[in-house]
Amino acid sequence: MILLTAMTSDGPCLGVKTSAGVLVLDRARLQADDPRTIEEALLTPDGLSRVRKVLRTKFRSAQTVAKHSVPEAQCRLGPLFRPRNLLAIGLNYKDHAAEGGVPLPEKPVVFAKLTGSVIGPGEPIVLPPDTAEVDYEAELAVVIGRPCRGVSAAEALDYVAGYTCANDVSARDFQRGDGQWVRAKSQDTFGPMGPYLVTPEDIPDPQSLQIRCWVNGNLLQDSNTSLMIFSVRDLIAFISRGVTLQPGDVISTGTPHGVGFARKPPVFLHDGDLVKIGIERIGTLANPVQAAPVRESAP
């Protein structure tokens, strides 16, 4: 099941990507207590199961789905949801550690990224005036679907609601100067995510996905999630030892090689750029880049 947020005259509505386009599950097609947005589906007990039930009972035939679907080009996509917590992983690809000249970590490097940074597909990444080194990072994001604490790696994927694309945009000069990463990675608009939430039945193995990033059409990152140092299973098990993960929490699982700061010469984002993150079986997240508006000086 491939879910998205469709922006309609009624506001954000739950959408399902189909072979015929986008099936918008608006109020007319849902019972009073059915989830109407991805956020409601994640936070309502058995919300995703209820969405599946709606599809089974009301849209059983391909003809019915086609009749009620609209072409995706006619559908304005919005942010998937606002994560409850956004946890991110540093140095989690062997090729990325190698390009940075650092040893492989012995355990996951976990940091927090403020949820106010999250934006949806098509929304601009805004360059703050105090940095000249804003970098892209293609990442697989894992969305938690039910309360999760102290789980084993073997059972960890049972707690996943789905997967999406993320761009862990980073101000490298802030990162160096601060001695930690939160401000560098939590600037407003530095958390693009989307465009779809793909549920686990469509991604049985998150460790076999091609992951890529383009800037202005130039392919700068091209790797595979098989090169993660710590798998999705490992990350969920590690974090949940002492942190209770809840529905709507997101783990952004790290980026592969090809980031801008490691290139010679470095490649940083500039006003007018277009960044695309593509992950196999999920889709492509595209965001333009723009400079922050110039503030007038006080008289």
C-alpha cells in the first residue's frame, strides 16, 4: 500500500497511489471513525488496518478504483505527517565513512533532528543567511507503527508502519563549529520527507534498495541500503533498549557516499537548485532550493 497526502478543498486527505492514479479517501468515502489523514492512520489504534479494510470493502474491483482515481499530475501532494520524534543516524554507510576518512562506528551514532524542520514534497529548502555550506543527504526513513520498547532485531520490523524518502539537509559549517549536530540539521525546512509512505508488504527487505540523489539532474549519490553498517532491524532494536518508540516516530537511517562536503571541490546547495532523492520501490522526493528573504536592517 502506497499512501500519500492529497491537498483538497477539504484540507489534507489520505490518498492511495494506484495503477490508475490517486484514490483520495475523503469524507464521502469513509465512515465517521475511519482515518482521514496519514497522521490519523498512524496514531489511531489499528488505523492502517482500517484503511486496508476500506480498500477491500469499497474498492474491491479495478473498475471501481479506476472510476474514483484521479491522475497524480492533477493531485497536489502535501507533507505526509508531522513526526512525533525524528531520530537520525550518522555514519551508517560503509562508503560514506570511507569518503569522510573516519573509522566505522562500533555502535549506531544517534542524534535528534527537530520536527519543525520537516517539509513535504515540492516545498522549498530555504538557505539560512548564516551558512554557506548547506549539504544534501539521501536517506531511507523508517516510520514506527506501534509502541516499541526493548524489541529484538529479529522482531523489529514487526513495528514498522512504512518507509519513505528523506533528505537530511545539513549546514556543514554549523556542524563543525557547534561540536554537535542538532542545530546544523534542524534549521527550518532542513527535513524534506515523502512523497509516499510505503507499507512493509511492498518492501519486505529494506536492506536491498537502491538509494540516489540528484542535484540539478546530476547524479551525486548512488548506493544501496545493503551497505548500511547497522540495518533497520539493528537500529530499531538499539534505540528501543531505552527509548520507547511510538507510532509516528521516524528513524532516518543515514546517508551513503557522494555528499557535497566530501567532493573535490565541495558541492553545496545554492538558490535555484533542485534536489531529488530517489529510493527503489518508494519513489522520488523533489525539493527546490531558495535563499532566505533578505531582512531589512532596523532604522
